[in-house]
Amino acid sequence: MEIGRFAPSPSGRMHLGNVFSALLAWLSVRSAGGRMVLRIEDLDPDRCRPEYAVQLKRDLEWLGLFWDEEQTPQSQRTAAYAEAFAKLDAYPCYCSRSELHAASAPHAADGTFVYAGTCRNLTEAERAAKTRRPAWRVRVPDEEISFLDGLQGEVRENLARACGDFILRRSDGVYAYQLAVVVDDAAAGVTQVVRGYDLLSSTPRQLWLQTQLGLPHPQYYHVPLLCAPDGRRLSKRERDLDLGALREVMTAEALLGRLAHLAGLLDRPEPVTAAELSAWFDWNRVFTKNISINSVSFH
Ligand code: GLU
């Protein structure tokens, strides 16, 4: 049985890009007769709020994207993350943000930095002399990870060159998204992960963590991002495209029809229900490249 998931972060109102990914995730699993799990990814206490989680659920229900099961929110799963963390080859890193920037090589593809390994081989005495509270990084091998994305095709990445030893636990004690997502997907028995293209670069890290922890690998599908005409990714800052604004000017069926058309699933942007779409869904029809939309004409 296929098991898919919605994994929203309750850091604001759902916007059009989130709805687009959620719709494709739901269609993929429903068209296969599978089950959908909802998981609230509220790891970051500074950015997440319970009222946003409530709103997210109401918005998914308004869209007709129902789920079968709700997983425990990430903020309550610390013990499970600690157990996985203990199995990994992690070491404390005392670098400040500015030290990291000074020592790291920028990674051309997405502007993130490759960790230079500064704290990888500190001696016990060197560690004892540090006063800063450390983050914890995992030692990654210099070898290539490859996988077949259901939409984007073959992806290859060498973790040592793409990101270096990455963070498993922040200096404030919060476990990192990369670790939490792997533990939670496995706990829910997730077989397919459908999410935005922006997370494609996280997938080699997650596949590698799954291998280290003896967990199964789900099938991944990274769906196009919705972009403004200037190529910028639409984000929660575009208030006119969040569900608060959109729900005032269109029905759920009209919105789903527009998104299904943008995805390549409908020839015309006609109103449609999610259940109707699931009868015709086919990954072969879904566009692979990012999609430009004009927020003015979308309304
Ligand atoms: N919580 C993440 C987000 O809202 C999604 C993580 C995932 O799908 O793996 O961007």
C-alpha cells in the first residue's frame, strides 16, 4: 500500500506553492489507492505557531485534501530523534556563523555553504577549551549518492562536496529537519515523498541518513515551484496568493482547476474537485520545470 504525506511547517498561512505540492502529493497517493498522513513540522520554536497548524488543517479540508491519519507533531518527537542521533557518527562543532562563512566554500548551485570540517578532528583537550555551546554535525563520506526521482529523473550528488558534514542538532538543542524528516517518514511507513523542487538538494542527505539508520528509502518526486514572472519563487511574503486571500475570491474547485492546469493535468483551467482529479492523475503528464505565474491575473 502506498503511503504519502503532507509535511507542512506551521510558520504562516498556506500559499499557492504549498497548495500545488499538497495537491500533487494527495493525487499521487489517492490515485494509487493509498493512505495519506499529515505531519505538522513544528521543529523550529521561533518560527512555528499552533494557530497556524490549526489554520493549515482547515485549509486542507477546504480544498478537499483529506488525510487518513495524523502523526505526532515534530515538537513532541524529541525522544525518537535523540535515539536516531545516538546511532550516528556525530561530533560537536563550535564554529560561529561568521567563522563558518569565512572558512567555507560557497556551493554554486543554491548559495549554501560547504562545511570545511573545521571541528571534525578536534582533540578532547581542544573541545574542553571551547566555551560556546556546540551544534552537532555528522561525518559524511566522500562518495556519490544517486537516486531516481519520479519526476526529475536521475540525481547524483557527493555529500562531501555538496554540503560537507551537515548539522543534526542545532546549538540550541533542536534536532535538524534532515534528521527529523527521515525518522518521521520511516515511523509513518511513508513510501512516497512528493514535495517542492527546493527540497531536491536535501534528498541525498536524507537517503544517506536512511541507509545509516537501516531505514527504507521512499520514492521521491520533486515537483516544480511556482515562480513570479521575474523567476523568483513565490513565498509566504506574497500575501495575495496565500489561502486567506484566495479563499475570499475563488472556490476550492476553481483554485484546484487552475493548479491542475498549471501542473499539466487539465487542458483548461476549469473548476474540478480533488476527487475528480484523482481519477485521471498520471505522473507522466505533470510538468517538470518551474512554472511562472502572474499573481494579478491569478485572481
Ligand atoms: N516542512 C517542510 C516545508 O514545509 C517540508 C518538508 C518535506 O516535505 O520534506 O517546507
